[in-house]
Amino acid sequence: MSVTNVLDVKDLTVNYDNLPAVDNISFDVKQGDCLGIIGPNGAGKTTLFRAILGLQPYSGNIKLFGYEDSKYDSIVPLIGYVPQKVTFEPNFPATVYDVVSMGLISDKRIVQGVKLIQQCDCCWNRIYQSIEKNDDKITQALHTVGLESLRNRRIGELSGGELQRVFIAKALVKDPLLLILDEPVASVDVESQTKFYNVIKTINEQNNITIIWSSHDLDAISKYANRVACMNKKIFFHGEKEKFFSDKELLKMYTESSMQMHMHNHEH
Amino acid sequence: MILEALSYGFMQKALIAGIAVGLICSFMGTFLVLRRYSLFGDGIAHVAFGGISVGLFLGVFPLWTAFIVSIFGGLGLQKLRQSTKISGDSAVAVVLVSGLAVGVILVSSSGGFSVDLFSFLFGSILLISQEDTIMILALSAGIIATLTILQKQFLHLTFNEEQAKLAGMRTTLLNYAFVVLASITVVTSMRLVGILLISALIVIPNITAMQFGKGFKKTVFISMSISVISVVSGILVSYFLNVAPSGTIVVIAVGILIGTLLLKSTGLLGKIDIKNPSKLTHNS
């Protein structure tokens, strides 16, 4: 019996002003994968994530846990998503605890999403019918990202790395089966990056959470991902990371493509 | 002297209604200020002026027409922001002047400014009837109950609308519920400080509370406390000095804001323990 894929993307195209930002791509993600998506700036990684989350109109077909259309909408709230940057008022009167607890809002559609995931043949051990505020869950999520000591700190007072970990805790608190991280360590110092990657490794291996993660950092991808997708509008590789890193032609192609994009960005 | 003032029925009603209004303005104001809707109160109050003029013109109870017109004004404002690229402050300006213009036309055609209209413009908390007090209390209880029930959703929506949408919230519906609630808050509060000063009660206690650098619940609590202190002391001071209560309330609120900013600049504010305000702590 084949296990339902967490994500199926088929012939996906997203256009901005008739120019493709994502050009006819297809790939799938299996449960337990830690898929690293690499590509230069402007390669369409964020656009791809926004399309998966239903924030961006597209042509093609996307299935989450085998579902599409209206059932798809019930599942999206169960995905943990950490965008590249979350903008908020610097003086926003919310503590780390307040922000993480925002991940726990109960809604009928979320309950429906939980039922839908339980019906598909993915292995999800959470048996609750509704997702409600639960102090233990928040504490556990803060523990996973190593921020228990900062739970009462106002978010405006945190560093970039701490803030990213808060948003991961917010995404984790609802026990997602899928976590999407958009360049999570951009503008984070090296020490925080290492902590952050260890958190990713833990939640992928111990909590069996599927992760899709975009990055420019080939070293990190080679250490922490098990599969790689390489894209620049189109996907030109998708498969096991060992295959990608052992293929010198592919690596050369990626490096050249990144350099070209880097030069292009500097020229403009 | 204070006991003597409190023995008067009109003072009791003013204080009870004033405290209720102080609480709803500061609670609603927390979300309005954070969503950069600070002048929403001003905009809706001016629309309410148009609504009051309609009531006076038609000879019906002006507060009801003010409620209806303001709710539609609030919904129109939200629609204007969502379906056009007009920014929030410009949309408020459009709605504000539209309400005012309609009001001016109707007032001029019904024989000019009356005492009734002045009481709405500048507030008339000392003149409110028992029925008005009951209505303000009932509406305030409804607003506080709704805000308490929806506070998680409104907080998430205020923090980041896209994240709220991804969390499965019906953001469009919540946005409309938000402006309707804010419109009712503004019209309910008009009797206290009047159309021209309503924004002060929504904005100032919240800006002051945010200087304390606390989390959401504590900030709402501090804001409500500042608001109630301003209203109660404003009504009492205005009684003893025989000046307008609306202006006095706002001047006191501004005074508390200035005092807080001065404390903050000296570094003392960060050391005040909210659970035990008389104690200075050495929190980092």
C-alpha cells in the first residue's frame, strides 16, 4: 500500500505580470522528509511556499495529504509556517508566551483538518479533536527551541535568532505534520544558526515532523536535509542529497546560476 | 468635599457611565492603536456627527441614527481599505470629511447648531439621564464581553493578518466585526468626551500603557487603569473647578502620558513592578 504523500505539486506555474516566477514545476514530499530547497535570490522559493499555503494564485495542481480544493483549506491551518520575515509593530505588547499561544487558536475548520489528516494514511499520533490553549504545549514548544527562560520577554526586545525560534515554537505548538521554513536563518548570527539547525534536526527526527526548508547555505543543507530540490524558476534537481552533492555538474550549475543571479542583483 | 460631590445623583451617573466608557475605549483602543487605526475614532465620531444631524433633522432620537450611520461608516471604511489601494489614514480622512459634510448640510438646513448638537460635540457626561446610563452600561458590558471572547483572534489579526489567515481565521469577517465593534464603542463613548475629543480616550491611555513594556494582558490592564483614573479624576476636578469635564479628562490623560514619558527617560519606568507598583525591582 502506498503511503499518501504529505505534498504533491504538479505542473505548478505562478506568473507575476505575465512573467513566470515559478515555471511548471512538479515534485513531491514524503512523510518524514527534510527537504532542503536551494536556489538563488529570486528563484521563486517564497512564491512556491505562498502558493502551497494558498496565499498566491497559481495554475497547476497542489495536494496536501492527498487533499485539494475545500478540504485543502482545512489542512493549511495545521501546517507550521515560518516566513522569511514577520513584520510587526516594534512596540507590540506581546511576550514570547503570547506569540507562541497564538498558534493554538481553535476553529471548526481546524478540527475538520485534524479529522482529514487522521483519515489519510499518514502516521500522526495526535488524537485530540480540537486545538485549544494549553499551557503545557506552549512550555513544550518553548523547550524544543530553547527559549523557556525568555517566555515573559517582550518580542520587540529579542534578537533576530531568538525571534526566529519564537516563530518556530508558534508553528510547533499545534503539533504540525508539516513545517515550512522560508530561509529561516537569513540575518541570524552563526551561533544562533547552529542552535537553529539542531532544533530542525530534533523536530524532524524525534517528532517525525516533515520539513520543507529553503536556504542558500549548501553546507547546512548537506548536514541537515535528507532530500534536496534545486530551483531557479524551474526545478532542475529533486532527489536524495547524496546524489546532488556527488554530482559535480549539478553543483557547478547551481554555483554558476547563483553567481549570475548575485551579479545581476548587484548590477540593478 | 468629595463625599458631597458623590452624593449628587448626576455625579454618580456621570462616574458610573464614565468608568464604563473609560474601560471600553482603552480595551478597544489597544487594538486600534496597534493596527494603526488611531484616528479611526475621530473618523467614526465625525460620521456619527452626520448621523446625529440626520436624527435631529428627521426628529428621531439622534443616538440611534448615530449608531446606524457610524456602523455603515465603519464598514465603508473597511471596504475602502480592502478593495482599493487607499491607505488606512487616507480612508479615515475620506470617511471623516464625508460624515462631517453631510452633518453640516443637514444642520444648516434644520436651523443651525442647537444645544443638543453642542452636547454631542463637546460631551455632556454631567447631563446624562438614568436611561442613558443604563444604555451605556449595557453596551459597554456587551463590548467588553465580545472583546474578551474574541481577544485571541483580534490579537493575532492585529499582530500579523497573513499569519492569522494561515491559522484558519476568517480574517475578512473578523475585520468587519472589528470595525462594527469599534464604531459602537465610539458612539457609546461620545457622551463622555464628545465627538471632538473621543480619539484622546482611545489613543492616549494605550500609548501610555505601551511605555511600560509589558505583555498584552498587563498592557490592557494598565491602559484601563489609566483611563479610569483620568475619567474619575477628570469628572471630580471639573466639578470643583467648574470647567468642562471632557477637556479636564483629556488634559489629565495627557499629563499621565507626559509623566510616564519623563519616568521612562530617567530609566525609572522599567524598574516598576506592575504586580507591586510601590516596589522598585531590578529586573533586566
